[in-house]
Amino acid sequence: MVTPVKNTNFDALLDFPCTVDFKVMGVAHERLVDDIIGVLQQHAEAADYSPSIKPSAKGNYHSVRVAVRVVDKDHIELLYTELSKLELVRYVL
């Protein structure tokens, strides 16, 4: 079960709308990036997302970094929550 993000200080730290880099760490699977982009397309404004992918030392995991335009604190929290729900994802930073 995913615990929702609560009581963050995003609204005090950022001027919205703005671009936020999400770092998603997950199982090295061909579907990982497509799943991440699918969530972003569903919950963020349409964009040409250009994720960068870095494999782990043993190649079992991938770190996917992608920049997303967000409109407010709740939007960031929604994206963290929805990305965390993906089967292949282990961490969202």
C-alpha cells in the first residue's frame, strides 16, 4: 500500500507553475519508462518528455529522471503517489 505524501513544504519552496525533476527508481524492465511516461501523460500537461535513464551497477534497476511542469503542491503530491503505485517502481524522489 502506498502512503500518500502529506504536509509537504512544496508551496513554500517553489513558485508555481514550475518544472520539477522526478527521479524514479525501478526494476530494469523494458516497460518501466513507458509506464512512467503513461502516468505523466495522464496527470500532467502534454509534453515531449525526455527521460534520462541510468542503469544500476549490476543492471537490475534503472534510475529514470524526467522533468515535469507542475501547477501546485497538490499536483506534485499526486504525481509522487501515482508513480509510486506502478508495479515496477521501487522509489520516487
